[in-house]
Amino acid sequence: MSEDVGQESIPEALVRWFRGHHRELPWRREPTPYRVWVSEIMLQQTQVVTVLPYFARWMERFPTVEALAEAPLDDVLALWSGLGYYRRARTLHAAAQQVASTHGGELPGTLEGLLAIPGIGRYTAGAIASIAFGLRAPIVDGNVIRVYARLFGVEGDPTAAATQRRFWALAEELVPAEDPSAYNQAVMELGALVCTPRKPACLLCPVQGRCVAHATGRELELPSPKKAARRRPMHVAAAVVPHPDGGRLLLAQRPAEGLFGGLWELPGVEVSAEAEEVVAASQEALQRLLGAAGEVVGPPLGALEHTLSHIDLVVRPFAVRHVAPEAAAACWERTAWATLEEARGWGLSSIARRALDVAAGVL
Ligand code: SF4
């Protein structure tokens, strides 16, 4: 049943609910600035349940800012492997080096100081400031937007600048001086557990009596839909290049910047072709690149699909035979030979990992 807010203010009702209903999460048990920082970066665009094992492994391997700053980037990417949006890991690593060298390994305890750290935007700064330092700082993320849009009946594309300003103004106004940490976490937790996108559990909601969307039956119409992002198709032909000595496979490292920056994968080439010609064009493009270094064998071993925020990616691995190892390795900029077991311990995107599984079948 709903819990009537009575004379309580909205923040009081939310905090009271949070104290009784929140999930026990490792970064909540010990909310140091570093742990809150890492958890918030991991939780961007990623579900809590996915983040939990990564967070545990991360804290074991990099328990402090200094430990992270001193680690090679390859180790950091390997630990992040499979979590997606790899720029987050690279930025976290670079930021840790900055915090170690200029702040003695301690995150600054002001909003302005936090905002000066690479990769810490307004949301993350607000989360660290309020949760770890107890400062009265607002936060707005996807969960907060959904709760405020419904609770206060805020219309408009939630990604538009004017609507964003409205959400930040509400957050600023509502966050209390007393226990801003509990309040900010309460709004996010309500969005995650009760005020969910498709099935809000309004009967269990501590602010049901104040909610504009609930009063007008518009829970599912708010927040207003975002303008649909358009994704472009991207076709990649990947080469499964076994070393003639047996046991090892050619891997290539992507450039540090851009899509999957710094990660390892089967060496490949992007193919642009009409849909009906893309398979033949992929084999041709790979053969052109390899020249006399190997013979590309068709048909592809599969078509692995992966949806990114702005790209519909399809990777088609092709077996390569009659390999001239030195010439083949020279076809891409940064390459290395590795056994499957070694390669699986490197920084790989989830689609590169799936491509390796396919390659395993022909080794
Ligand atoms: Fe969300 Fe329903 Fe609560 Fe309104 S009453 S804030 S729609 S859960």
C-alpha cells in the first residue's frame, strides 16, 4: 500500500522511504570518494547487476587512486573488458594519474574541484560531493529525470537544453542541507525500483499523493519521448589468421582514440557496400588488404551483431589460410600473436570476445 506523505515534504518522504527500502550495494557500505567515483562511472549506461562483479574485481586490483594511477592501461582495459563504453576506463585511468600527481591521491572535496577532473561531469561531481562528502549538491541522471518528470509533470524532450535546465533547477531546489546523500540516492533508487520506465509501482510509492502523472493517469507518457537517435550500419570483415607454427592467432590493437579505443580484436577492415553485396565485398576487402600474406576463405564463419548507441555493428570473421606470418602481421598497425587463452585475458570488447569464440572453432 502507498505510504501517505501527510505533512512530510517530498524530500522527507523520499528519504524516509529510502532508509527502509534501499538495496545494500558495496559502494553504499563504504562510500569513500574513490569508491563512489568508480561506481558512478561504471554505472553510467550499465545496470547495477552487471557492475557488481566488475566493481568487486576492480577494488581488489585497484584499491586506491594510486594503485589505479600506477597500473598499465592494458591492465585497466582488461579489467573493464565486457563492460562497454571503454572511453570511461581510459578516462578514469588518466584522471587517477592526475589526482595522484596533483592532489596527493585524494579527490577534491568541492564541486568545483571535482568538475576539474577529466571525465567528471555535473552528475558525477554531484554524486561524489553529496554521497562521499555530504555536500548539498544536486544530481540529475536518467532515473532522476523519470521521477521528476512524472512527479512534477515536466513535459518536453528530456535531452533538450531547456528541459535539462528545469530538471537541474528542481534537483537544486529539492536537495536538502541535511543528509543530501540519502536524498539524492533516494530519488535514484525510487527510479530504479518503483518509478520504473514501463511498470511504475505507484501503489508502493512514497510520493504517490503528490504525483502529477499519477493524478492524471500519465505515468507512461512522462518523461516525453526523446528524439530517436539514428544509428548507422557498420560492417567489419575480420580475419582469423592462425600462425603456421600452430596454437597462436593474430590480434590487432585499435587506435587509442575512437570506437573501442585501445582494445584488442581480430584484425579487420571496415566495409562499405550495399546490403546484398556486403558478404562478397567483405571477403574482397580483406583479401585486398592481406595481398599475398594469406588466402581469405569464404563464406564467413558467422555474422556477429552488436548494437551501440550510434552504430549497428556487424562483424563477419573469415578464415585465412596459407599465412605468411610476418607479412600478415604487417598489414595492420599494432599486432601481436597470442594463444586464445592469452588473448582472452587482454582488453576485449564483448563482440571481439564473441569473434574469438568463433575463431576458436577453426584453430
Ligand atoms: Fe512514479 Fe508512480 Fe510514484 Fe508518480 S506515483 S513518482 S509515477 S511511482
